[in-house]
Amino acid sequence: MSPLARLRPVPLLLVAATGAALTLVASANGATAAVDTDVIKVDRSMNGIRIHNRAWWVVKQMGPPRQVTRGSDDLGRYRILKYPDRFTVKISHSIGTVTISTRSRQPRTTEGIGVGSTLAQLRAEYDVSCQQVPDDPSRQVCETQPPDLGESDTHTVFQLTNQVVRVVKLEICDC
């Protein structure tokens, strides 16, 4: 009799349970990189991306971008990675991620603020300072208060038109 013929059949339920347990262990160990694409953590991260993350980390979290634009500015060489759902990441060659922005209505803060929220809703949830855009009374820029020195150099910017949030950005604080 062959060695394979001596094996007892294994119940399918046991095989399925073992596969599910292995999947849970792999997820707990970070083998599966699930990204919560609907979360804005004010002054911290958006879609799991943080300021200073390197390009390889952004691509690991988000996958390959649909478009890449290259250029240079006062921070040196940079790349802008554009993803579906109007999500954009600007990465400086020397610093890492310097700006993360979305124009999508989908990502929200834990308080429910995002693109489409009103100025009143924004102010009810966050301590922001707002300024009119020169020469355009319909536009405002609201920013979270500068972080304490040593804590973080990231802040959140809400760009509004007619008192409705149109863009949410995380960027290096220029304060």
C-alpha cells in the first residue's frame, strides 16, 4: 500500500479553520498591509501616510500611483504621486513626504470632517485659524494651530470655497 493511501481524509472544516488562523497571524505580523483609505488623522496622517515617509513606504501602503510628476523647488528634487480618488502625495528627495492631500469626499477625520464639510462644522470640531485668500472673498484657508516644538512638524490645512471644505492637506508646518 502506498504511503498516500494510508492517510486519513482531513475534514474540510479543519483545513478552513487552519487557513483562517494563518491569515490572522500573518495580518498581526504585518504581512498583509491593509490601508484604511478613509481616515484623516489630523496633524498625523492620511490614508496611513505620514509626513517624512519615503517613496518606497508610500508605494508599499498605497500601491503604484496612476501618475508621477517630477520637478524641483526650494526643497530640491521632488515627485508628486497621484492616486485614484483625488489623493496626492508630494515627496522630496531629501526630506521624504512633504504634502499629502485629498479632494475626495470619502476620507474623514474621526469627527467626520472632510471635503464637503462646512466651515461651521470644521470650527465646531477643531481649533483652526482661518484667513481669506487675497483677491478672492469666496475662498478661505483654515489651519490647525502650530504644533508644540519637538512634538511634530505636521499640521492640517483645510481649503474652503464658499465656506465648504474642498481640499484637506497635511504638510510640514512652516511656523
